Amino acid sequence: MINIDKLLDKCECMTLLCTRTATFWSYVKMAFNIPLVFTSSAMCIINSISTDANVMKIPNIVVNAVSVLIMSLSNSIKSSEKFEIFKKLSQQFMLLSQELEALEPDDVNIKEKLNIINLKYENLIQDCAFEDIPQKNKTNVAKIFSDANRHLPIQLNGTSGNNIVKRHPVITQKDVSLVSMSDTSDENIKRAKEILAKANLDLEANLEV
């Protein structure tokens, strides 16, 4: 069965990540729009000052060239489009979080509802262009949730280099069964030392946590 808390953590994480990314692209969009306001105003002022078209020819060419360059860069980066995409994703992930919080444990259809919500989550994840999200936002959001012992989407948990934790050796029942208390052979002593070393590493890892 799908873990509600785990899925809720992931939805809330993606809500925060998409909100911050939408804010970032909003600033980028503004950074392109403000110079266009200045160039348009400069063109109006230049044309109003002089009645001689020949004198104003070169300034007009320069201002027009700057305006075209800024618009070309803006169209190539597509900051407005990316802002709208991440803004919509943020709202959709928030709606999923609200749906999960509204679920009742004693609901007879809870399993079916969880499957539908999980399918919606997977579809939204596929629509999210993680390459358009600044690495700083990925790192910050991953740190916030990992520090709070909250679950992270797989795209933020190790695969992007944000939350890679060293894995410590784990002692299994098979390892213990290979060692005999009555066996004094060198091979048995060697296996016992290896298991003891694993136990020490595991203890140190738990103490660090």
C-alpha cells in the first residue's frame, strides 16, 4: 500500500521547489522587461526632441538594435513560459497535498484514492523539467526536508547530487551464522573480526545521527 506520509512529504517538497523556481523565472522575466521599457521610452524621447530625421537616424538604429537583442534573448530563454509552467506545477502539487490531508483512515475507498493521487503525482513529476530548476533551489529544498527527516522525491535524493549519504555495512543473520564460538581456526577468527568491524561502523553511524 502507498505510504500517505511519504507521498505527502514529496508533494509538499515539490510545491516548495516549484514555487521557488517560479519566483526565480519571474525575476528573470522582469530583468528582460525593464530594459525594454527604458529603450521604448528612450526612442520616444529621441524622436520628440529633434525634427530632423537624418540626425536621429543613428540613435534610432542603436535603440532598435538593443531592443531586438533583448527580445531575442528573452524569446530564446523563454522565461515567461517557464514562469507560468512552474507556477501551475506549484498549484497542482499543493492541490495533491490538500487531497492527501483530506483522506480519512477509515475510508473504505482510501486505497483507490491513493492510487489515483499517486498517478497524478507521477504525471506531474514527468511534466516537471528539473533541468530548468536552478541547482541552488534544488540543494536548499533538499537540505530543508532532509534536515527535518522528511521524504524527498527521487529526483532530489541522490540522483542530482544533493543528498548523497555514505552507506555503512549492515550485519545480516547470515554473517553471524558463519561464525562459530567453538571454532578456533584462523578463518573463523578472521570472519569474527570482520563482523566486529561492521558492528563498530554501524554503531558510529547511529551515534552520528
